[in-house]
Amino acid sequence: MTQHSRRRLLFGGAAVGAGVLLAGCTSNESTPTEAQTKAADPAGGNSEPGKRVVVGFSAPAADHGWIAAITNNAKAQAAAYSDVEFKSVEAGADAAAQRAALSTLISQKPDVIVLLPHDGKELNAFGLEAMNAGIPVVNLDRAFPDPRAYRCQIKGDNYGMGVAAATYIVEQLKARNVSNPVIGEIPGIDSLELTQERSKGFADTLAANGLRVANRRPAEFTVDSGQQAATQLLQALPKLDALWNHDDDQGIGVLAAVNQTGRKEFFMVGGAGSKKAMEDIQADNTVLKATVTYSPSMASSAVSLARLIAQGRGMSDLVELQVPKEIILASETITKENAGDYLKLGF
């Protein structure tokens, strides 16, 4: 079975098949594509209408292309099902505001809640509250530390992102016969567990090949912070062979800083898989040569799984009667050779 075929089975066709084409890397508006608006596998199974359910949803404000894609994907996926009512609540500016909004949502008694928290640790108590109230929670992306706080958790492979980025860098350095390479890293928000996992995967894989990060400058998943971090890193490293930037949105700022310096002696790997990054990789006219995926299509999958959980159904291709407890999506490496295949999944 091909990887694509297995995905269609695993998430009922649209769940991962709805990894979407959204307008612009930093745009907060989008028009759902045909892939987004098709419900599950037309052959039937999990796509067959069931009991009508209310899916509550909350994610941080769409001030970032990836977050915007999360929310738009979730809405589009819910709209694809005739038996789903989608009820979204504002996340507010921080974890406390999001929790207040979610407490209101609990009082409305939805059948299931899909939640991408501002911070998984800070919202863990909400997950426990909802679960204790008999409302299953699908925890998206930023993990709750307590398994009792969620019925299902779906996220990208953060450690695997670091592994994939480092693996590509090691292969390229060997192909270029670079000895004693200078490697830089620009992560996102350092306090988040997902950032820490990405950096650990990166460092562990480099170390396994006798390499290490020479300079690391955290950003905040924004264009401005990416430009500032890259400027500092490039000033600190007059020689650079390879750079991993964790996030393609902040990568716009990173590339701006690179262009300002005129430096071209190194290559860069991005992260998440934005449409803009894929187009740059395909055009091959910047230092960006690859990106490793962390697809917002996970929000589509989360809604599909939440629907099945609320309806008391399992996944039609599995022999188990219930949806799995945890699902981690693989991080894939996009290069000039395969960028065309992935463009439809870019955010």
C-alpha cells in the first residue's frame, strides 16, 4: 500500500486529504479548495452520515499563517459533514482568556471539543474539567501533559522535524564535501515544548553524525522576529554552511535578513511547509533548499476524529472499535524535486 493510500484510509479520505491550499503564507483568509470541502472516502464507511453532533472548537487568533490554516481547515472539514454542527469560541490573547471562553463552551454541552491551546500545560486543567464533565477532548498540536485531559491527541512529529532537517543537512554537507561545518539554528518560541522537541531531534541527529549547532537564535514564529534573529545569527557567524529555521512564516523574515547581507555561502532548511516556502524551493533562487513538514491538515483530521468519537464510532479501516488515543503525523522533507507534489498541501 502506498503512503498516500494509507493516509486516505487512516483519516477517512478528507481528514488528511484536506491538507489544504490556503492563500499566502501570512494570510488569515482563504477560500476552501475542493479537497477541503469533500467529506470522507466516497466509498462509504466513516463518511456515511451518523448521529448529529456538535463539535466545539478553539485555537489561538489567526495572526500567523499556520494558525490561520488550522482554523480554516477545521471549519472546512466540519462543513463537509452534514451531521456536524461546528461551534467555534474565541481563544483570546492568552491561555487564561482561552480557558474562560472554553468554560462558557462547556456550559453549552457540545458533544466533543477540538482544542489547540495557547499552551498545553496551562490548559491541561481545562482538558480535565471537560473530560470529567463527560465531554471528550481532542487535543491538537500543543500537548496536554496529563493523558487524562484528552480523549485523543493529534499532532505533528516535532522531534521528527528536527531529525528530518538534520538528516537533510548532513546529506547535503557530505555531498558538498564540507568538513567541520558551521551550522546555525533559528527555532520558534523557546518556552513551548514543541520547540524544545524540534531542537532536540535536530541536535541528537547532528550529534550522531559528529556535528553540532554553532549558534542558535530563537524567534517567535513571526516575520519580524525571524528577521531579527537571523540578523543576530549572521552577525555572530561570519562563516555559515547550513541553517535550520523551524518555521516558514518566520522564514520570510529570515530570508529578508539574508538578502540584506547578500550572503549566499550557505543553504537553509525551513519548517512546516508553507506554500511560499515551497514556491521558493521550486524556483531555486534563494538559499532555501528544503523544508520539513508540520502540516495544518492535522486540524481537518482532528475534526474528523472528533466526529467519530462523538458518534461512538471507530475508524473503518481498523479492527479496533474506537478511535486511537494518540496520532502523530510524520514529518516529510520537501525539496526542489518533489515540491510540485506538495504545493496543494501548502498553507
